Amino acid sequence: MVSFVIPTLNSGRTLDACLASVRRQDFPSAGIEIVIADAGSTDDTLAIAARHGVDRIVPNPLRTGEAGKAAGIAASRGDLIALVDSDNVLPAPDWLRQMTAPFADPAIFGAEPIAYTWRPEDPALTRYFALLGMNDPLCLWLGNYDRLSGATGRWTDLPVHAEDAGGWLKLTLTAAALPTIGANGFVFRRALLERVQWTPYFFDIDVVQQAVAAGLPHVAKVKTGIVHLYCDALGLFAAKQRRRIRDFLHFSQARQRTYPWRRQNRLAVARFVLYTALVVPLLVQMAAGMRRRPDRAWWYHVPACWITLWVYGTAALGRALGVKPRAQDRGGWQQAR
């Protein structure tokens, strides 16, 4: 059985499309269960979940997406667990069959789509992040991303050994080559939970890092995609970047994070700051992306980089001044369309 674990918080704008895409899978219905971990939604999230006949809804009192994953996993029963966010849409009915195929190899502990895809009706900003292949533009400079990028033509710049297995790539991860794998369609064996720290918060990239450290290096990058309805407006993107950095600083200070972000190339960070300030290098990247995958959505590259620089820069300044980091308040949070 495959257990879909979906954290929700006021996800009514996107959950219907998400669950409809799960129900469309050409996979035996008895082989799928859907577990919703809800953080106290006040919109129509729970009504939508009931309409789609989800198997169970469990509370997520800690409210973060990572806590929701942990709560949902604890309530699930499948030998395989699929982490799908409420703003994900599975792009084709055979998605689950493609994603589970690599598990015929007993060495594979997890599988992830190699690309983000999008629908014609999706907002331009959603398309931009899909084209970029990441939700955080800083990762482009770090070379640490895990989806096909129109800016580079690659799915990562890290020196990951990849063996082509036909419908998927068999990766051998190491501590020195550890892309940010683990979210938006990540499927893994339940047995992995015995080797990693996953409760009360399932930090996806930390779990993969811990798996590699425990001697489980093999992950599949499946030659399929997943829709991520990440943002439809720059204001929402700025809010999500603030949430990202505040949560990271808070949980890092509490020693609850293990992924080695502090080992990232500082020269690459300095390049990001300089190139964003100069703007022209961003236009060069944007032009390269347009050549590979033409779309007017690339024009969002400049403001997305500037917003990231401002949000991360002010957070770094606050940390330098001794401001105690706090996790982002989830009160009033609502998913984008």
C-alpha cells in the first residue's frame, strides 16, 4: 500500500485539485490511502477532504508542514509513503506507477520527480518557479537544487553519481553531494523511519541527509514531474521566504536541524549578493532560461532574487544583532490559488 500524507492549513484553494489528481491515478484503489494532517483549518479544507473520501484526518497541533508530515506518517499504514503537499498536483494518471517502479531495486530507499511541471492555466509566477526548477533562487548560485532547471539545463550542479535506469536515474548520494531532496512528491520506504529522526518534525532534507549518514545512499530521480502551485503573487513569495528563513533559524538554534547548510559555498552566496545588486547578471540568466524554455514568466527572475536578498539579508542582520529567531506564526495562513 502507498500512503499519501498531505499536511493542510487553510488549503481550500488548492486541495481539491491535489486530491482529484491522487484519485485519478491508475493504481489499484485498495493500494492507496490518503491521510490528511490538518493544522486547524477554518476554510473549506476539511469539507473538500471529506468530499474526496480521504481515509483519515488527524490533528497537527504543532501547525507546521513538517509537524503535519510527522503526524500523518504516524497515522499511515503503507509500506511506501508519498509526501504530497496540498499545493501539489500529480500531472498524469500513471504518476504513481512511475514513482513506485524504482522500488523493485531493494537498494532504493526513496524516489522523487526530476522536474516541476505546470498547467496552462497556472499563474506566471508559478510557472517561473517551475521553469527555474527551485523555489528559492539562492539555490541557483549554490548549485544545490534537485529539479530540472531551465537556467542551467541540469537538475543539480552537485557532483552526484547518477546511473540511467531507463525511466529513472539511480543516484548515489554522499555527504559532499547531497541535493535538497525530500519534498513535493517524495516517496520513501516506511523502513527508513527506523534509521532517521522524524518526529515531532519531519524535516525532509534532514531525513535524506540522515539516511545517507546511516549508509543508505541510493535515491531514484524519476523522469516525471509534479505541479507545485507555490505562489501567485510576489507578496506571497516574500511571506514564504520570511517563513522559510525564520523557521530555519529557529529550529537550527534549537538544534533540531541536521542538513549541513552552513557548509554551503560562501563565495557563491557573495556572488548572489553582487549579481543581484548589479541586475545585469540576472538578465543574462533570464535570457539563458528563455532560450531553453521560452516563457514570459522568466521576467520574475529579477524581483524574486531581490526579494530573496532583502528577506535573507535582514534576517542575517537581525541574527548578527542578537535578535532571537522565532518560528513564523501560522495564524491566518492561506494557500495561494
